[in-house]
Amino acid sequence: MRSDGTISIWFFIGISLLVNGVLIFGAGLYQLSHPPAAKVVLYDLHASIWWGAILLIVGLIYCIRYHPNRA
Amino acid sequence: MMIRAMAMLIGDRLVRLAPVDLVIVVFYFVLVLAIGFYLKGRSNTGEDFFLAGREMTAWIAGLSFLSANLGALELMGWAAASYQYGILAAHWYWIGAIPAMLFLGLVMMPFYYISKTHSVPGYLKLRFGEASRALSAISFAFMTVLMSGINMYAMALVMKVVLGWDINFSIWISSITVAVYVTLGGLRSAIFNEVLQFILIWAGALLIPILGLIEAGGWKALQLKVAQNASVEYTHLWSTLGSFKDNPMGIHWTGIVFGLGFVISFAYWTTDFLVVQRVLAAKDLRAAKMAPIIGAAFKMFVPFIVILPGLLGLAVLPMKLTGEAAAVASGGHSYNEVLPLMLARYCGPGLLGLGITALIAGFMSGMAGNVSAFSTVWTYDIYKALIKKKATDAHYVLMGRWSTILGVLISIGTAYLVMQFLSIMDYVQALFSFFVAPLFGTVILGMLWKRATAAGGFWGLLAGTVSSIGMWAWVRHYPSALRYVALSSNARDMAENMYRGLWSWIICVVVTVAVSLVTTPKPESELVGLVYGATEIPTEAQVPVYHKPAFWAVVVAIVFIALNIIFW
């Protein structure tokens, strides 16, 4: 999708996953230091932290791999 | 029905968003608009605007093909159906989709692609003439914007129930966003955003089944809990389909195999222009054949984020979800709320925002699919064919942009109409189904049978559609007619739809064949590129086996069969 030098859709997806990953990971860390009064089920698994980290890493890989300057 | 129930349930919101959730939702809107503005300069020709320049890779066309179908109503509706009917709902994702998608890729795509048509009605014009195209185009355009409006209202209602958002706010924000990015960037923008939305749907919804299975203690423990809370039949796909009475859906295996698996599924996945348009944008024939196969591979796993949460709801939710009437009377929760309830159960701040974004993304991908398909059919198959036959390419692109806006405005009007008269929804959804099954009969005979004539195609399509409407009206006025239409008075709504589709397809095929045999066919030279036997399909002899669509279709078919056996 970038044979003519345009930005790949996968780069946009990388941005989306990266930003969401940072926000969710950050929210997870905040919850770790400030546990909420009303906890979700399986709170102790801290899904926000590992799911946010996965999104962040995948997003980062896509941003680097499909960065317009690498075309 | 789902929407009517929710309209009555509006009261307390199910979840409250934290600031970080709102940031995630707002970021999503900013990103889809940014993509629309970025692609604005790349939709100047008709080929660019309506067919995305025919330069999509198989992956992008395949994911977009699936995403246009993966609306949030689909997600929430089938999660609710799995809570209500159990794993039987997975039939709509497996036998009700996979064989048809593989058939589209391997058998039908070459004809759509080689004929260089821009739409399904456009193919009918090439194969059967103007009358068949006009009938198909007008019905499709009309129904598409009406369905878009219904989905828009449904989305606004979900946002009201789940988040407490004002209905007008949701309708206008989502509509304006879709109108802006599709008007600016055409089909390319719609496809780009659909791929993004597809990824976000998975990123937002995948945690529910993962955490749900951990809480339930794995699949075996889930089966035991479902058996305790509902019935052991809820986790079996085929073993309860021997009789209409033995399963919660009131359906027989013949209805699933022939009605859903053959007619309804093949009709939707191979002739509904909303999904087929995405594949027509593929960059070459191999990509066009691979796209539906890639879509099928992902479609097989959608039950993991749709059906499994419904079953998990049966196992782990502390409250018993009920039908709409009981939920309204008791102030409890209905089946339709199972997905948001599961989301709220496991997702804290951040994850909740992503889950809500997934729902919004689902709604918007469906809406964008509707308006971009409407714009193409209106411009090429109605405006250009019937109103202004000779104009410049730039004129038709401008008409495409205006018809996108017009499509969104009609959708908004429909949404407000539905808000006032909820019963309209049942009629429009039924009307939409009237055209799909007969259209498949017409297209498949046109592609596979050289002897099919223009008159045969038109009268077959008309007879199938009229007979479908007739059967629907017959059962509405005389409920006892259900035993004839659906072969059993125990059949439920879904079973009736399956059999009505099957009969209308058979009537379409019989009439098409009969009329064709007494009318003059086109000479074979005019069928090149349109019909099997008169078209030379490019061979792939030089390509390694793992690059061949047929190889991957076999892989998908094996996994499909294995899934059906595992969950038998």
C-alpha cells in the first residue's frame, strides 16, 4: 500500500496500538499504586498492565517497520 | 427486537468512563478523521473514489471485507444470541459463512474481477441487461441506506444504555465522522479505516474471553457451569439439530445446512455489494481470490470474541439475563446486554475505553460500508445508467461525494423515523432479506450457465423476490402457514428466515431456467469474461503451491471441518 511513497495503513495501525498501549499501560500502573475501591473481577491479574504492554510493543514494532521514512 | 428492548430499558448506565477512557475514544475519532484528510488527495478519479484505485493487497481487501460485516450490532447481537441459544449461534460464523467465502474466492471472484465491473448490479447489466441491473440497484440502494439508519439508531441507543450518552449526540457525531472520511477519501478511506477498526475490535474484545475462561476454569469447567445454569445442549453445535424441538433455536439441521449454509450465506457473502465491493478493490486477480479466503480464516475465529462471551455470561454472571419483556418488567438486564456486562466485569479504566472504542469502531465500519456501497451503486447503476448517461469522470466523482453525504443524511432521517416508529425496523429488516436470496440465484446461474438469458435473469429475480415477500406476508396474516413455509409449526423466526430464503432461491432458479429455455440466449462471444466455459481464467501454474488461493482454501476448509467436529 505504499508503492508510491504514501503512508501505509499498517503505520496508522501501529500509531493506534502504540497510543492505546501507552494509555492502558499507564492506567494499569496508576491502579497498581492507587488501588480502586471497586475492583473489577480478576483485578489481581492486572490485565491493564500486560495487555497495555502487549499493545505498546506491537504498536511500536509496526510504527518502526512501516515508518514512512523506511519506504 | 433488540433495539426496542433497549429503548425501554434506558435508565441507569451500565458503565462509567474514566478520563483515560474518554481520551482513548477521542483519539480514535481523531485518527479516523486524520486518515480521511490524509487520503483526500488520492480520490480524484472514478477508479480511485469508487474502487480505491484497485490497488489493495489481499490482506487489506480481506480484512476490510470482513470488517464491513463485523458491526457492533453483529457483536452484541450474536453475543446475546449465544447467551440465549448457546453455541448454535456459531453456525452463523462457520457453516453460515466459511463455505460461501471460499466459494466467492475460488469460483466467483474471477468473473467479478475479469469483467471489470464496479458493482454487483454492474455485473447483472453485463450479463443480463439493464432491467436486471435496475431492479437490483434500486432495491439495494434503498435498503442499504435504510439499514444504515437503523444501525445508526441502534448504535446511539447502545451508547445511551451503556454510557448514558445523549442519542442525538451519538447519531450526529458518528454520522458526521463517517461522512467526512468517506466523502474525502472514498472507498480507499473506508477500507483503511475498516482495517484499523478490525484491529481495534480484536484489541478491545479479546480480553473478555481470555479472562472469562480463566475465571470459569477452562472450557470443560465452562461446559459444566453452562449445563448447570442452562442446559447441556447449549454447548453442542450439531447433536441437537435432529428435531425442531430438541434445541433452543427451534431449528432443524436441514434449515441450517440448506437454508443458512447454502442459500442465505452464499447470497450474502457472494452477492451483497456491501462486502463484495471491498474485494473488487484488490490489486490483481490473485489478491481478489485470496482476500475472501483471508477473510474466512479470520471469520472462523470471530466466535471467540462473540459467541464465547455469551456462553461465559451464562456461566459466570451472578444475575440471570432475560428476554426483553421480562427485563423491562423486572428492571433487570436483557440478553442484549451480555457483552457490555462482561466488558464492565473485567475491564478497568483504559481497557474499558478500548472496549467501548471497539464497539464504536464496529458501528462505524458497518456504516461506512453501507454509505460507500450506496454511493457507488447510486452513481454508476442509477444516476449514470438512468439519469445522466454521458458526463465526465470528474462529474461522477462529484456525484459520488454528494451521494455519500446524501446517504448519510437519509440514514440520519431513517434513524429518527425509527425512533418515532420502532415497528418500522422489523419491516425493513425483513424487506432487506427479500432481495438477497433470489439475487444469488440470478448471479450464480449467470456465472455458471451459458444458456441463461436476459429475460430469464430478470423474471427469475423478480419471481424470487415477489415470492419471498408473499411468504412473509402469508405467515404474518396467517401464523398457521408457518408449518408450510418452515416445515414445522415449532419453527422460530430464524428458522422461518432460513426456509423462506431457500424457497425464494429455488423459485428464482426454476423461473430463470424455465424462461431461459424458451428465450434466445446471447451469443457466446458476448459472454467472454462473464460466464464459466466462455472465459479463460488465468492459470497459476508458475506460482509455488503455498501462494495459490486453492491451497489456503483447503487449509481453511480443514480447520472449519475440525471446529465443527470438536464442538459437535
